Amino acid sequence: MKFNLYRLSLTEPSTKALFDEPFEGDRKGFLRDIFSHDFDFVGWGGVVLKYIHLATENDAIFGSVCRWRSEIGQANPADPFAESEQGAWHHSSFLINLANDEQVIAVGDVAKVGKPHTQVEYLVRHLNTKYSGHPFKIDYFNVSREESFKKAIEAYPGKVTLIKFDVVAQIQLMVKLRQKRH
């Protein structure tokens, strides 16, 4: 499965209410709280999407963005011309690394769910609206592709000594999904 990567950035709101209580938690705890629960949000064109929390391990949160797609089909064995509404859930893997130096989201590229960038855009918009009175605003930025890494390395005047990539296998996510749902 192909993943698109986005970096999360949490900023304090530009305006605060006069009597706002000081927030006791940190950025990591704020994101952990938000993404540890299932919720619905509205995507492009009014399509309702579901974020399903699957598991949390240390600084990693595993989830899925799900979309129901209805279809008209012929599912009546007694009448070959009868049509009925059918459908299926489609799932896009959603992985969050909350390590202090990371805070990255990997979103599976599944066409039947929607473009990853659009999923993240509407999800972040929903969360910023829902948590507007809380201490942080969520922003996201696309993590560059291979060509951009090459340009960055070529532009770096010093010697590049380390590049680190962390990948979570799709099979691990599916095992966790089955364990949680059964």
C-alpha cells in the first residue's frame, strides 16, 4: 500500500479568552487524546467519513479512515432483474507517530476512500472546529517526496551522515484491526 506523509504542527491560538485556564498537558498528550477515540467527520462533497482508533503502542497510534460506498446491484436470487442497494466499507490506514521529534501522519492512498490530502484536510478542519476552545490549533504539511529529498541533500553544504525512515507494515495494522473488532 502506498502512504502519503504529513507533518503535524500544533500552535497556540492567536487569540485567547481573558479567563482561559492554563493547559496542564503537552502537545503529545493533546494529540493522543484526540486520536484515541472514534469519530465521524464530513469530507469533500458532504461525504461522511469515520476515523476508527485501532490501537496505541507507545508513541504510535493506529487507526483507519473509513468510507461507506453504496452501489445498486442485483442481489435477489429469485428475480434476476430486481435491483437493491448494496455497498461496502473501504478503509484507508491511518498511522500517527507522536515521538517528540516526529509527529507525522501516514495516510494510505485508497481511491475509494478519497485522496489522502483531502482526508487529512477535512479531518484537521473538523478537529480544529471541535476543539476550538482547547490550547492548540492543528496544522499539517505534506512531507516531501523522493525528488525533494534529493534536492535537499544536494543543497546541503555539509556531509549527510544519516537519513532515517520508519515504516509500519500494513499486515501489522490489519492484525490489530481484527483483534480490536472481534
